[in-house]
Amino acid sequence: MFKEKGLDSAWTRVIAVVVQPGIDYGDNFFVHYDRNLAHDLSRFIETQPLIYEAHSTDYQSPKALSGLIEDHFAILKVGPALTSAFREAVFSLALIENELIPKKLQSNLVTVINKDMIKNPKYWGKYFKGSNLEVTLARKYSLSDRIRYYWMDSSVQNSLNRLILNLTDIQIPGQVLHQYGLIETDEAIPSKNSISPQAIIINRIDEVLQKYRVACQSE
């Protein structure tokens, strides 16, 4: 096809081939990387002028990510693990909002985004099966994170902005941040709120990215 279109030169700009080295994830599971099972695939690329891009490396352990790098999967594709980290942080902030903000002023973000998804099932309807409870949980918490397609909808954006504003205008007690997993240790509990909602969200995403940074520096 490239030759027919006179695009042979495009091949000179190709650096990688996408593969899935025995790893994957579903709504409530993921498959760990097994270096032994991927051995033949790993060795094959040593004879080729390309590198591998490993698909679906989301939710792998730091050890598994380092193994992928060492086994010549030089590009690690990640997506839902990052957007899930965003959602986890935002949902935790929404729970904190329920504790600290008068009900009439709350963003009701979780309810707003759930209603938006039900109204427009385009991005999740064919993916989630099971009982009403199973589908409801998948909409919110699936590891494939179909919720990521709804954050830019205007109603959701308005609700998210309200959530951020509500929690920016107050001091969030350190023990509340600790309760909802937004700071890790007792020693880290601040006496005053010096952590903005935006910083909390970014920090949660960065925790995921840090595993990739370490893996990519492992060799």
C-alpha cells in the first residue's frame, strides 16, 4: 500500500513495531508480564532494525516494567493507568468535599459524571456487561477507564471546576487527606493545608509515571 501511494520513504521514519508481550487488562484484572513466556519475541527484535513498543503496560509492577525494558520493549505504552490515577484523585477529593462543604454548595461530581455517562453510553455501552451493579461499578472503576472520555463534557467540567474551587477556598485537614489516601504516612500529615487540589491530582498521576521513569533508567 505504501508503494502504491508513492510513500516508500515513510518506512525510513518508522522506528518501532507495536506488540503485546503477553500483558493485558480488563475491567477488574490485569495480566502480569512473564519474561519467560515473552523470551522468543524478545530475542527476535535483536535481529531487526526496529525496536518494540509494548502495548497495554498499564498496571504492571515496577519490576515488570524494568523487565520489559531489559527485554527490548523500549517504548512502554500507558494510558488508562494514568487517567485512572486522575479519576482516583478526583473521586477522593469529591469524598472530602462531602465532608467539608455544605451540601447546597457541593459539586456533586460523581453523580454528574454518572448521569452524563448514562445519557450518552457511546464510549462504554458495548464494553460493560453483567448485572446492574456490575455495570455501575464498571462505569466508575473499570481498569479500562471508559470514564476518561467524559471529563471534557461541559456539565462535567463545570462540576470539576466547582470541586476544585470549593477545596481551594478552605484548609483540608491533614488527617482527612490521610483518610482518603492522598498522603501516604502519618509523618506526612501537615499541620496546615499546604496542598492544593490540583497538586494532589498531579501527585497521584506522577506516582504512576515514576514507575516508568525508574524502569526506563534501569539499564
